[in-house]
Amino acid sequence: MSGFIATGSSAAEHTIENGAFWPEIDCLALRAAMRLDASVTAERLEAAAINAMIEANGELATYRQDREAEGHATLAAVPAEQIKGESQLLHLYRRAIYCRATAELVERYRNYDATNSGEQKATEESTNIDELRRDARHALRSILGISHTTVELL
């Protein structure tokens, strides 16, 4: 009998604290929601999630200041519709983080295969990256109460 047991990464996935106002991000939930396999190490996942949090928090800084001035200590305390027993703002915030982190990871893990199938896969991944960034942008705009449509007159 073999003594080997496949356990995956040695680094335990955990939650990342996110200041007093924003919700913490659970790396295991991010991995499951975005269907990230074991080729993405826990350390790389955490780095991508932290970067996504920094970017989103920066974009939402004025929103946070306004909500805190209204007396809301956390995003969960801001009045909003509830979905699955939780503020829709929390769902939107996590979506923004998950999509941004995944876009960064997909970009870093591109297949370098130079064959036609490799080129096709790279094209598909580029589309996927754009879609992930769009979804993150839509989630942030929904939090801000801004339309998802940008119209420009020519």
C-alpha cells in the first residue's frame, strides 16, 4: 500500500481581510465560483484577489466615504435588497473582485502553444478576459448606481 495522498497545494486557502467597511474575500469561495483549478496556486490566487480588492476599493473610495458619512459602518449595513439572506451590494462587490482576479489569472496563465489550436485558445481567452473585466465593471457600476451603457455621439 502506498503512503502517498494527493492533497493539492500545501498553502491553505483563507479569507483576506479588507478593512472595516468592505467584506473580506474568501479565496476558497473565489476558486469555487470562478472554477479555478489547482494549476492556480493559493499564493497566486491571493495576490490576484488582493490586487482586485485594491483596484475596486480605489474606484469605490468616494462611495465608501459617502456611506460612512450617512452612518453605515460596513457595506452590509448600507440599505439594499436582500438576496439569499445577504445584501445585493455584497454579492456585487464579490462579483467585481472575483471577475477582476480571474481576469488577471487567466492573463498570466495563457497557453504559449504556437500551433493553430494554441492561437485559437489564446483568442478565446482574450475574449474571456474582456468579458470578465466587463462583468467586474458592471458590478461596480451597479454598486454606484450608474448605468452600464456608455453612449458617445460621433
